[in-house]
Amino acid sequence: LTAMEESLPAFRKYLRKKADILGHKNGLPFYNLFAPITPPGYTPKTYTIEEAQEKLVFEMSKFSPDMGAFIQNAFEQRWIDIFPREGKQGGAFCSGIHQMDISRIMTNFSGSFSDVSTLAHELGHAWHNRCMKGLPECMTDAPMPLAETASIFNETLLSHAVLSSAEKAERLALLESSLMETTQTIVDIFSRFKFESEVIERRKDHSLSVSELKQIMLDAQEKTYGDGLDPDARHPYMWACKSHYYSSGFNFYNFPYAFGQLFGTGVFALYQKEGSAFVERYNQLLRSCGSASVADVAMSVGIDVRDPDFWRTSLKVYQNNIEEFITLADKLF
């Protein structure tokens, strides 16, 4: 939380630049948080499912041939419900069947790079399941802060590979897509944390009215988004439409996603530093996620999750991406 709060000015800077590109003068309206940014003359690349499969197998094999072969097998054995169809819900999901050492993935692939990244994410969960093969059932339930480690790692690995060879326009579009999602994970989830904390505190002595809930939400958005959002176009009803607030028994349901995003990014930074020597340690980390405390699992690869400097290092990756996004935007728009 300390490191996240320190990073907020950088994310506000990104939001103001996005607002400027889209023609807004007083910060970004909440309703345009997910508006795409397309550089002039740029046509986003689309992928067939065959191209997506080839890309994922190729890039993940560079990290680990075993992971590449695993992903190839997942496609060949039809573990993935790939395409949208009538009656199928949106989004994506991975479910492991531990006793059979298999996973099942649901996604809705339409050909964008984001869809390829989603496949990488869900296949990361499946690889995490594979790394727990043979463990007692009671040692396979990773806590939420660690459950996103392999999925975020895969997303980051894929993004890093694609960005390394992208031209300016494609690079800006990819950076914007990544920052758009990361802003939700860091800034919006921080606002949800502040909102929920205040609701719990006030509920000690009275029930909250709709007007009070709206004001608490606006206050939380002010504290996190700040001048990155247009003050006249925020979302006072965010508490009403975010279903996670209503999951009984899951207080602060969203916060582990912020933890997971930054933890996965930090783990990838270790891989960049250590190279192939890190692969076995990484697989062992995944295997131990249901067997020890979060702090002990992280320390197995030398990460101290109680030290704000670790989280600052992860956030620095996104702060650098923001600076590059702004530089590219100034050149292309």
C-alpha cells in the first residue's frame, strides 16, 4: 500500500495524457478509462488461433521447453474452450482437476493481442496447476495473493517479447493496453480498498444511505485517481455495480489482484536477472504456493514482501512504461 500510494502521481500523469489525446481538458472521464488509443495510420495486428498458439508455444519455450510443450499439449488435447458463441459468458477462466493432472480453460478469442495475452494468462494458471502435480490435495490451494503469480508472469513474458521488436506505433498501442489494465489493478483497486475500509469503519455505528455510499466512493476516487480523472465525470455508483463487494466472506476481495500483479512482475524481474538458472526455482516457487505462508514462499526466491522497496521496484516498471508512453504519444499525435 505504501509503494502503491507513492506511485499514484505517475498513473495520474498517464491518465492526463490519455485525456489529452482523446480531447478532454480536465482529466479523463471515468467512462473513457477503457477507450482505446490508436496512433494515426496504425492498424492493430490480429491473430488467428493458429498464430496465437504458435506465438505462445514459441515464446514460452524460450523460457522453458517444458512449458512450451505443455502449452502445445493443452491445444492439442482441446483443454481450451476458445471461441465465443451464443449462450457462453464473457471473460476467461482456468480450473484445474488435480486428481487427473489436467486443466480446463474458458476464453473468448476474437483475434486481438489482448486475447493472445489472455490465453497466456490462463495457461499460466494451468502451468501452476501442473507444477503442483502429485501434492496432497490440501497443499494445492494457493492463497489469492499468490494465485496470480504464474498468470501475470506469462503475460509479462509475452508482453516483453512483443515490445522488444515493436515499431513506435505498435509499441504505443501495446503500452497503452498494458497501462489501461494496470491502472485498474493499482489505482482503481486502491480506491476500492479505501472505499471498503471507510464503509467498514462507518458501519460500526449506523447503516449507510445511498448518498453516503456515493460520497465515500467519490472521496476514494479523489484520493487515488486525483486530477487524473475529470471531477465532473467520476463514478459514484461504482459500489453498486462491482459484484466483488457482495461476495460474502471475501472482504477486500480485489486487493490480492494488486498484490499478484506486482509480485508476478517482481518474479519476472528476477528471471531477467538470473536467466535460465531461475527456471527451476520458479517452478518450485509455484509448487510451494499452497504449502507455506505468502512471506515464506516469496522468500524462497529471495523476495521480502514486507519490504516496500520490493514493491517500489515492481512499480518502477510501470512508471517507466508511462514515461515511454508519453514520449511516444508526443511524437505520434
